[in-house]
Amino acid sequence: MKTCAIVGINWGDEGKGRMVDLLTEDYDIVIRYQGGGNAGHTVVNEYGKFALHLLPSGVFHPAVVNVLGNGVALDAENLWTEIEALRARSIAISPANLKISDRASLLLPWHREQDALEEARLGAKQYGSTKQGIAPFYSDKYQKKTILAGELFYPDELQEHLAELLEWKNMILTEVYGAEPCAMESLMRWVHTYGERIKPFLCDTGDFLRTAAAAEKNLLFEAQLGALRDLDYGIYPYTTSTNALAAYAPLGSGLPTVKLDEVVGVVKAYSTCVGEGPFVCELFGEEAKRLREAGGEYGAKTGRPRRVGPLDLVATRYGVQTQGATALAVTKLDVLNYLEKIPVCTQYEVDGQQTARFPFPVALGRSKPVFETFEGWNCDISRVRRWADLPAAAQRYVELIETRVGCPIRYVSVGPERDAIILR
């Protein structure tokens, strides 16, 4: 048995989905253990190009079982829409290859509504939410005010529980936000429509994973977002509302006793960020536009233009340390093909002092990037498949990252396709 978590090192959108899709061939089970439909994992393979939001990125491998763990925000409506969209493109999804934890909590329509209302209330100080209901959902979960998916098998108790939550939630919607209350009839209709559709996939995934571990099955854990969006260790409060770290994989998967053998951290060859919050190395104007267009940097879930900048080694080193990465995958190296000179943020200047240490979130707001410039390769590397065939300047750039962040780089991606990878 071997276990591995694939996690984001920076602000998310690093290319985790393509790495899960690539590495899944060596694993029997792929598990999403946190986050929800706000994820956007882009995968390009022989079936085409896909943007996954809730489904694990192992769904394209017929022999692999995919699991949504208890730590996931389970939006049954969006999940069913995603399942149907993939089935329409000849991707087989059934209870045989998709299992959902009966201990996962349901993200209900009022969570999305409250998310949008809160962002509107915050106005110019909003957090940049995707409005998928993630923050209200996790807030409710830790207040013990959510519905467990397994309650769908107990309709009488479910209706009673929903009625209790509805009374409480309507007080918030009407008295805090001045919004219309939710009606029990429409809520029950939603639960019946989408709950019935996902019920065949629900099971005790903890028992399933314990049995798999006893049978020496190989387990791959897939994270959402990146270390800098982690609730406890990220750029708070501009974070997600759950833990995006490898350390949470055992808890959120349903197998809390499992030990991770390996943590593969994914980092882009430059920096991107969706949403609000401090982004020290951000580029603006024409320079930013050119990099954004070269990398196709638009959110897979929202379509929003991503903020872009040079590689930030200060943030990346912190992400490597926080994730406990044992190896790295550098993605989108080919996007930098057009640059003759490549700027890299190697330190921050905070209150007049230069530092390579990632600062406390409040200090990020007054941090300035310190750049060094390195030679570019200024040629197309998208067809390169061997390390020895990479231009010397590209090799030096990868080695620079490896040395400065203190973690070996095992994979170098030079394109979105599954085979557009260099193994070191």
C-alpha cells in the first residue's frame, strides 16, 4: 500500500487536477477530502478538456474508485449537474466508481444565497467569494447546524431536522440581511430532487477505505485550493473556509489513521491568484495582460481573470513548508516561452527590511516584492519530453526553484495534455 496527497503550494489553480489525472494510473482510489464546488480542477486527456468542481480528478480512469470524503461540502445539485455533464461526454460514473461519505454534510440552497448576501453586505471589503456557499456551509457545520447526507435514508427525522434548521436560518436571512425567508415546501422539493439522485452513491466510506487499506490498495488524496488559502495558515481572512493542507487528508477522507507516504506539491512556474487579498508580486497593465493571455488565466469555476505575477519564492517556500511537501510538480513552464528575461520575487521588503520569510497576514499588506532577473529560453518547449532536451536556461530556472524552496522537483509540465510532462 502506498499513499500520496496532491496539494497546492500557493493560492490555488496550480494545476492539481492535471497531476491527479496523470498520477492516478498508479493508484486504486482517489479521494477528495475537503472543499466543495468552488474548486476548478482542469484536466485535458483523450476525452477532451474538462473543468471538475466536486468530482475527484480520477474519474477518467475506469478502474479507479473515486471518493468524496466527510470533509467535503456536498452540494448535491451541482454534483448531479457535473455527473450528467460528464456522462453526456461518455464518462461512466456509477456507484461502482463513485462513493460519497454518508457523513458529508449537505450544502443547501440557502448557503449559496447567504454567501451572495454577505459579499454584497461587505461591498468594497468583500473577500472575493465564488458565491458557492462555502463559508456559510462550514460556519453552519461547526455550529452543528447542517444535514448529514446519511439522513436522506431517514425521511421522517430528516424533515424534522430541516424544519428546525429552517426556523434558525430564516432568522438570519430576514433579520440580518433583510432577505426573503426560505419556504419549507421548496426546501423539501430540492432535497427530494437531488437527494434521491445521489442516494445510490452514499455509503460508509470510512469502512470502504479501511477495507481498501487492509487489502493494500494505493490511495491518492486530492486537495482543493492551496496553502495560502488555508483557513489556519493562509492569508486570513482572504482564505477558504476549510483546511487545504495535506495534514487534513486523513481526517477529511474518512480514514483518520492513515499515514501519508508522500506529499506532491504543485506550483506554477509563475504566480496567479483568484479573489481578493494580498498578492505581493502582482503585475498590472500590459505586462499582466500578456502573461494572463499566455497562460489562459481565467478561473475554471467563475471565468474571472486571475491576478498574475512572477514566481514568488517567498510564498512558495512557505507553502512547501506548510504542506510538508516531499516532491514538487512545476506546471505551465511553457507559458514563459515568450520571455527573454524572467523576473522572480526572491524576497519581500517589509517596513524597510528585506526578508525571505513569509510574514504575518497583516504585514503582507505593506510588503513589497524584491525581484531578481534570470535568463529566459525564448523558444517553444511544449514538445519537450526529456529533461536533457530542455534548454539550459529552462533547466536553470527549474533548479533555481528547487534550491530556493528546499524541495526536489520531480515533475515539470510543459503543456496541458496528460503526456506533456518531463519526469526528473
